[in-house]
Amino acid sequence: MSDRSLSPTWLASWASRVSETLKAMTGDFERRHGFPSGVNEVRLADHADQAAGRTLTQVSLVAADLVTFYDSIGEVTCPDVGNGYFVDPAVDVLLRFKQYGAVDVGADQKDGGLVIGSNGGGLSYVVGPGGVIYRTRTASLDEPELDQVADDLGEFLEQQLERSLTPFVANGEPGCL
């Protein structure tokens, strides 16, 4: 796990950078792809998002960065980047947890992880109780096979999402989301 923690200031800066990149992408999208873009945005958190994020801490062992994230960011939707990319709103994460429980992230983790989003191609992103981010290898969460994709949420947002957007805007290749 990384030594850094997310801060509201870092998240505001990240949201601004990603929003500008998404704006550049959608401005030229229809000309390049032949159809209009969907809603590609980083939506800032409202009171409902913040309350749902805090509720997550009451029902499961949640990494502090996830609560900080949901205090600042409501959701991330990028349906036009590759197959799509989504970080779900806290209320959806909470509902999924209540309906299906935690995801088994391995024997060394006594508490399970939470599904926080997907890549639009059927694979899910799971945050473990220590903050590590995993991606499923298949669409099934019953007995998931997981690959670690980031040491923490900040690395995931920056390395996986933000750094994949720039080449996508330039040449249509989203990288390894």
C-alpha cells in the first residue's frame, strides 16, 4: 500500500484535469467516431453521495481513501473511453454490498472488498479493505479471479484512468483499463 493518502485538494485537482481531458475528447468525438458522445464526466459529490460514503464505513471495513473520494467525487462516467469506464456512486456501491455482500479478495484479507466500478466490458474494479484496487478477470463475482491493478485509489485514478485518457484523446487507444 502506498504511503500517500487522498486529500480533497488532490481530488479537486484530479477532477479538474480529467474533466478538461473529457471535455476535449467529447468536443471532437462525433466528427472522429461518427456518432455523438455519451455523458463523460467526473461528477462532484452532493450531500447524498457524502452520506452514502460515510454509511459504507458502518457496514464494511472500508479504506479511508474511499470515504475521502466519496466526500469529493460523486461518480466517474466515461462510456466512450474504450469499452467504457465507471466509478460508481457510493449509493450503488452500498446497495450492491447489501444485496450481494463483500467480494472475496483472498485468504490474507479477513474482510472482503467492495465493487466500486467497472470497465464497461464486464470486468469489475474492487477495493480491498487495505485500499488495494483489483480488477476481475471475468464478469463473475461468485468466485472472482482478481489482478491487482493499483496499490491504492489515488494510483488507480491517476495511473489507470487519467493516464489512459490522454492517448485515447490523441489516437483512440485507451490503454489497459
